[in-house]
Amino acid sequence: MGVIVSQRTVDTGDYRLAADIFTPAYAARPIVLCCLPGGGMSRRYWDLPVPDDESYSFALWMVHRGITVIAIDHIGTGESPLPDGRAPLLGEAIAANDTAFRLLCKEISETGIGGGPIPNPLRVGVGHSMGALLTIRQQAVHQTHDGLALDGFSMAGLPAVLAPEILDTIGDEPPSDELLAELTLHMFGSPYPMIGMVDDHTQEPADPVRQALTQAGTRLLGAGGLLSLLPGNVADDAARVRVPVLLLNGVHDRLIGENSVDPAQFGASARFDAHLLPDAGHNHNVAPSRELFWAKVLHWAGELRRCRA
């Protein structure tokens, strides 16, 4: 199946976001996957640049099966320019993602991007790690999507890596965006620190897959990264999600460990499915079981579309 790849800079009003759109040249199915990368990763995570090997590209695998994929860079990361002046609050960054996905999905539905229009597609928010956390909050606040496919995610956070004063300041209540911005500077020294990729120890330093992950690295959206580390991070938002949710975690994910998500945390969702991926760490798109991950997302999204029809 032919593939049309379009690169865009989407003007959301206050910010500009870089986006890639992968569209089947023909026989497109009415499903659009709206993908957010994790902390320290750019949108390239969804189409990893491994030389002469596209078997690590989530986006191309999906497009060859008729599915349209959008991947965007968070404000100030990847090829999305750093904002002038004050760094955006986390809610502003999430609102920009919502606007970008809505504008691109509208264009896909009404006129098409490269290929023909895809009327009324099922919109699925796909988020990895911090991207999953931001996808949940985006859905709770903006109701962007018809379903959420989340991977490499837990609400347990990583409190052991946080300074005691950060935990004491936050207490038991979710931090406001303003407090989160202050604590981000305390934690990282910058709203956009460089942290390096999460290493699953699955590749040697010279391995082309590891090099591709390194090339996909970028600045961290600091407020999102810090929120990911907090215990209970988006529990209140998850409780407000009403659309179906699919959760996929790797059995060897050292960031998640035994911290699986309880279905009760998504108690309002229309449907909740969860699976553990064998031979997978945190970066599922490079795992030996990556095609199982992709196939589960594809099958689940197809089921949602058939139910909606």
C-alpha cells in the first residue's frame, strides 16, 4: 500500500507545533491515531529512523494496514519551536496538542491530506510514557478522542527520585500548573531540560536501533516529566475519562515494574483493556514484541470503530 507522508507546522493560535501525518495513498480505513511521544522523545519515536529498516516504524506499519497516523512534538521539543518569553504552563501545552490534533483531523475528514478525505474517522489518542499521561489529561479536559491507547504508563510515579521538599510541598493534592512550573525549575533547573533517553539495555551503543532512539531524543517538557514522577499523577483526570481505554505495558519495564494500573482508576471509561507485552521494556517500538504491541492497538481500534458503526 502506498504511503503519503506530510510534514506540517500547525499554528494553534499561541504556539506552533511540528507534526507528521502518515496517510494511506488509497483504501484508507476510517481510523486516525493521534500520537504523543514520551519524555525526552520527539515525534520521531513513532517513525524511528533506522537505516534501511522500516520494521521499527509504528507509523508505517499502521499505514500499510490502512490506518492514518498523526505524530506531533510538544511545545518546545523536537521541531516545535521554543516559545518566546514565558514557558507555557502544562495546561497550555496540552491545549495546544488538542488544537493541533483537532485541526489536522478536521482536514483529514473534510479534504484529506495527500489522499482523499476520510469522513468521520475514529480518533484514538496514543501516548507513550509521559505522552500517555498528557493524553489522559487532554482527554479529561478537552474530550479530544474517541478512545485512548496508552503504553509504558503507571500512576504510581517514581517518588524515590524526588527530593523530599518536592513531595512535602505537593502534599496529597494534585499540584496546580503554577506550582508545577515552580517545582519543575527546582527539580531540573529549566522548563526544558535535556535528560537523555530511557535506556532499556536492549542494544549496544553502536547498534543502529539505539542510534535511532538517540536521534529521536529531544528536550524534556519539564512540567510533564515532573508530573509523571509524582505518585497518583493523573488519577483525578483518569477518573473523568469516559471513552474506552487500552493499556499496554512491558513485562521488563524497569520504570513501571509491578506498578500496573488498576481498572478502577478508569472507573468511568466505557471499556478498559490491559495487556502485558512479553520481551518488552519501556520503549515498546524497539522491543522484539513490537509488532504484537502494534497489532493489539490495531485490533482494539478496529473493534471500537465497528462498535461505533
